[in-house]
Amino acid sequence: MSAFRKMTAFLLTAAMLLASAACGNNMQPPTASPVPAETPAAEAPTQGTLPQVQAADLLEGYTARPVEEKKADGAFLQAGFEWSAELFRQVYRQETEQKTLLISPLSVVTALAMTANGAGGHTRQELEQVLGSGKLSLEDLNAYLHTFLNGLPSSEAAKFSFADGIWFRDEEGFIVKEPFLQQNADHFDAAIRKAPFDESTLREINQWVALHTDDMIPKLLERLGPDTVMVLINALVFDAKWEIPFQEEGETLHPFTGLDGREVQTPVLFGEEYSYLEDETCTGFTRSYAGDTYRFAALLPKDEKDFAGFIDGLTGERLAALMADAAKERTLIMLPKFSYDYRISLPDVLKAMGLHDCFDDSRADFSGISDTPLYIGDVLHKTHIDLDSEGTRAAAATAVIMDKSVSLHTDEPHKVWLDRPFVYMIVDTATGLPVFMGTVTGFSE
């Protein structure tokens, strides 16, 4: 079986990108309330450094110890595809106005897995059921994610990197248990910080995220609430050149018909591939990034009038089959260029997937973190993507906000022109699991 037919690992920083962008040289998402691209933080630290304002509060002594390695196997891949597909479906269902989106299933599951290491009782059971799709224990998930994240290839031409961090409030009476911190240092190499949770802490967290997303996400958090006592964050970056760059001759425009029926002229790229995807619901293609360790995958529904129905039917099993059954057949492609930011608060999505106790201040059991009663106040997810003729840059960051309780080959060429709403992914070639998943559904005038 070829390496690509084994593709069933995580769409890293979720890799189906529901995308749409505006026409012109700099494309923007076609949303009712667009999320503008942000400027980098003015005082972002240099590579490898942290803001000095909190240096005295950085904790030491939590060096990662050797842990069990579990390489991606059938159980992990099945759980990974199911998690990615279900998270993607639920996010799309929640977005009533903005249908152009981008998530990283890998970033979200990593941040929640770190949090789950402090869960107990029924709260832990729910987290295991949702994060592991009912197939993996938390111990298994820790080992799989540790091995998978650290095994993802990275090179100068196709970069992937990630970082994890835990901040907790320096407050009398709030004591974080050492086994919880050590577990996350061991499996996720999490940086651990004790801080006053004032404006300096907010600035430090945002600068840390900017540093570990190559400034693509310069600001993740807007505030730290008075009851917030811990923030757990995963950040990841993908930056790769196409294995064969698109050839451009000036600006090529082509009409794109959005979900709303409007037709907009938008910049596009034309090419030819020998990787064709098809089942009863869609056609598509994959395109290699440099080194062929990652690929871009696009899925164009056959039913032009029921894009939501296509998303609803995109199960983990179907996604895995599409990736595994890619045919080496000549395919002419057209792909719009796009660039946009996306952000979402995930509690409603995760509740629809089966997580309830962890968001309930009266039922949540995070006694493995602290004897202080805690619950998840919010799960914030933010992403960014740029796709052009040279390659693709994408970043994701996920923050779990913990609050004090008050009381997840044919002779003739095929032709796939992405000139109407489509789904796309960035996938790990070795496993096929999506790192990013997104949609392009329309463009602004």
C-alpha cells in the first residue's frame, strides 16, 4: 500500500479549509461580518525568547520525561478521521452566516487532551468518548498524540511546528497539582507559567501565540476574566511551497458562484495533476507540497444545490476512503487563490459532539488539576491561511479557558474546476489525516 493510501492522520491544524475570499489582489472572506486580518503584535518577542515582564514567574523543574510511543495505527487513524469529520460538520452547522471557515482538528484535540489529563469521573469519560471517538483511552490518546505530533515531518520547504503552554493564576489558595503539570510536560512538552493574570499576562500569552504561529495569529485572547485561573494553549504552523509551482501570466480571473448565487470574478490558478478523487458524492484532486510529505486536497460536491447536505454526509469513514482511493489519473484543475482569518468559540460545537459535564460548573470534575472546583469556561479556536501560486501558509491556535466554579486512469483527462463551493484540506501524506479542513463558498465584490 502506498504512503499516500495510508493517509489517515490528522488534518493538522485540521485540514479541511472551508474557504472563500474576495476578488482582487488581496482576497478577503465573503462573510456578513468578516474577520479582518490582524497586524502583528508591536512587541512580539524574538524567536526562542519570552517577554521579560513575567520572567520571574516562569516555573522550572517540569522537564519532559521519556513516555510510551504509540505510532499511528488503525485505531488511531479511525478515531482521528471520525473526530476531524464530526468537528468539521458541527462547526459548519453552527455557522449560520459565515460559511467560509477553517479549523485544525489536531490543534483542538491537543488542547483538550491536555485539559483531560486533569479530569476525573464522568467528565473524563465524556472527554475520552468524544476525543477518542469511543475507541481510545486518555492514556492511549496521550501516547498517540505525543508520537504523531513529534513525528510530523518538517523541512525548510515544508514546515510544520507546534507548541503547547499552560498558564495558571498566581493566587493564594489556588494550587495546581504536580502530576497534572508533569503529565502535560511529558506528553506535550508544555511550557508551564505561573502569572498574575493581569494585562501583562494577557500580553505575554498573545505574544507567545504570535511567536509560535509566525505572527499569523498575533492576538488570540481579548481578555482574562476575573474567574479565569488557567489557560491551556496549543499553537501550530504549516508553511510549504508547492512541489511544482503554478505558472502565472499576469492576473487570471474566472467567475466563482457563491452559496448565495452571486457570481464574482476572482483570481485563479490552472494546473494539471495525476491524483484524482471520486465517490458517489464528489470529485476532487490532491496536489503535493515540496517533498510530498503534505498534500492539498479539494472535494467538489456533485450536487450543486446541497452543499450543506454534502458536509453532513462527510463522515470519517468516507473521508478516509476518499484519501485512500486516490487514483493516479490525469486531472485538469482550477483553484482560486485565497487568504483569510477565522475564529470561533467552540463550547456549543463540543456540546453537540457529546461534551457536557466539563462546561457545567456544578458537574465538571477537574480534581486532577486542583482541589479548587474548575470547569471549562470557553474553548477559543483561531486560524489563518494564505494560498497562492507559490504555496500555502496556515496557522491555528486553540485556548481552553478554565474558570473557577461558582457553585471536541482514464484516457481522457478528468476536469475539476473549483468554480462553486468546495471543501479543501491539508493532509499528512503518510496517514491521510487532515491537518486543516476548510471551505470556499463565495467571494466579495
